[in-house]
Amino acid sequence: MDFVRELWAFMRVRKKFWLLPIILVLALFGGLVVATQGTAVAPFIYTIF
């Protein structure tokens, strides 16, 4: 959680709010890949990429 606070402080000070959507999308895709690893849905997820 400390990393998230430091990242938010960095974006706030440096005015880099455009990074927030990129980070959220990457985290969402990463969570999707981790959640579907080893399941029957995994081949369908990998065809998206």
C-alpha cells in the first residue's frame, strides 16, 4: 500500500495524472491474466492479446 501512496504523491506533485488510466488498465489486465491462469477460460483470454 505504501507504493500506491508514493505513486499517487508522485503523480500529484509532478502533474502526471495522465499516467493513472494507463496504470489502471495494466493492473486490470494483469489481474485478469492471474485470475484466469490454469482455468478453462485461459485460452480465450490469451486470444485477445
